[in-house]
Amino acid sequence: MSLSVRPQRRVLVTKINRSQSFAGVNSTADRPFRNLSPFTPTVSRKTGSRVSRMFSMSHKSPPPKVPQPNRLDEVYEALKKGLTAYLEVHQLELEKLSTQIRESKRNSRLGFLYDLDKQVKSIERFLRRLEFHASKIDELYEAYCIQRRLRDGAHNMVKAYSTGSPGSREARESLAEANKGYKEYTENMCLLENELESQLGEFHVRMKGLAGFARLCAGDQYEIFMKYGRQRWKLRGRIEVNSKQVWDSEEMVFLPLVTEFLSIKVTELKSLANHVVVGNVSCETKDLFAALPQVVAVDINDLGTLKLSLEVTWNPFDKDDQPSAASTVNKASTVNKRFSTYNQSPPDTPSLREQAFYNMLRRQEELENGTAWSISSESS
């Protein structure tokens, strides 16, 4: 599939027309999309297979000051389609395993049936987790829609009170209350939008290589810089004589964002002080919510003679997801108590020599206590 062109902007104010696919990025001007012929460039890496995670707890941006309800509607629809596709794929896999168990129950070994049963239980657990995740997203979106309707009502009240005459004191107080409600509902929408963004999962992006047809030559060096909100990924590659490509990085994990687009910049490194920017494009990411891995092609330059091939896999769950501030505060005291109570090292078992020494000390204490008790009784 190809990547669609995205204009270089951050705030969406008009409706965006996109292609059905993840579309190629041509330029900021609207032009018909080109069908890309499939290609599989040979890519080799300097390092072993690894996943780069260049973000920590500060990767997520703070809640926005201005909500984007239209953009959130588009992301929510794409997310629901992706979760539905995930459920369908795993349901088919579960039915396939169940059929295999029924057919091979008589003529199979016990160990083979045990492995199949473990796979079935694992898929069932994953399906329950997916269903719970989808219901949680639905609840957040419903709460967001309620706050949006309340905000629209407060906006209409502010507009009605502002267009009329100042009037009496009651009218001014009503206008102040409407302004206060509008501000409160706006803050609630921003918080819910940020919370929904934290439930989008992960994008695993794997570098497949560049395809330039007659554009790539042996010895060319390229630098690719990807920016997605606060997340960054920079990698360098070289074209070998045998048409192989050597890249210093293999895979990156991006956390999906609601209002941000994936920016890709490709630079050709000709010498130490001579770098030529081949293309700088911005890509739509909402169509990447899919159950199966997707190989996407990005048109780097305007003519489409240089393309970037990426393999994107969406994971609906964020492995590095941190608990919210409220849950962290509630669990802090419990964790401290549990740590102080149960996180103590067990006592070491004394040796025979230590046991004999402790017994001798205990006898001396008993004798001293006994003599002291007899002296005190005589004095009394």
C-alpha cells in the first residue's frame, strides 16, 4: 500500500480528503495517487535484530489546550475497525484450533493435544482482553461526546448572552457561569482526549529499504529522520555494489498520536559538508490500525523516483503503558506497606558452632536471672 500526502500543519480546521489506503506522500499539492509496483529491496543491518525504544515516560505530550473533536472521531472510527479486525482474526484462529483438536482427538498423542489446548486457552485470554480494551475505549469516547455536547451548549449560551445588551446583574452572572462551564468542559475534553490517546497501542515500524529504480547507485549514503510528535528515529544507510542496503538500525516503536502526523525526511550524504535533502514529507497514520502487518511505500520526492518501504505492525496494547496519576497515588501507600512488610530478607540458618554459642549464652542468662531472682526473694 502507499502513503497519502499530508500538508505540513498541526491544527486541523477543515475536513481532510484522503485515499482509501495509507497512500504515498507526494507533496503538499493535491495530485492523483499513483499505484506502486511491489518491490523487495535487499536490506542488511550492521547490528543484530533489535527494537529501538527511544522514548521514556516523557514521550507523551501533555493534554492539549484546544480539543480536536473532528480528528478524534476519525481516529476512533479507524481504531474500532482495527480492533474489530483483530477480534475476527483471532476468532478464526480459535475456530481453526478447535476444529483441529476435534479431528485429531482419536489418533494423536496426548502431548500434541495438550499443546493445542494451551494455544486455545491463550487465544481465549487474548480475546477477553481485546473485548475489555474495546469496551474501555467505547466508554472513554462516550464520555468525550457528552462533554462535547455540554461544551457546545455552553458555547451557545455564551454567544446568546454576548450578543444581547449587558442587561441586569443576573444576566452578567449568567454569562460568567456560562464562560466558566465552557472552560470546564473544554478541559475535560482535553483530558479525555489525552486518555484515549494513551489507549492506542504501539506501531512497530521496520525498515525495509529504499527503492529508486535508476535513482540508487552503489556507494550512495542516505540518512532518514522520522519525527512523530516527541518521538524521533534517525538511521543511516549505504548502497552496496551488489544492490544490497546496509542500515545501522532495524526497527522502531512509535506510540500513536491523535493530532500528529508522521514526518519523514530523507537526506543524501555526499560529503562532510554537502548534504542534499531529497524529500521532506508528512504522512497520515490513522489507517495503520490493522490486524495484520502492512508494507507501505512512501514517495519521498515529487516525481516518485525514490520510495521508502516500511513494514508496520500494530499492537493494540502498549507494553510500556504507565498507570495514570490517580491510580499511582492510590497505590503508593499500598506498595510502600507491602515493601516494608514483605520485602525483608529471610534470616540465615546458623551453623552448629553458632548454635552451641547461642545455647551457652542462653544458659548464662538463665543462671544470672535465677541468682538475681533468689537474691531478691531473700531480701524480701
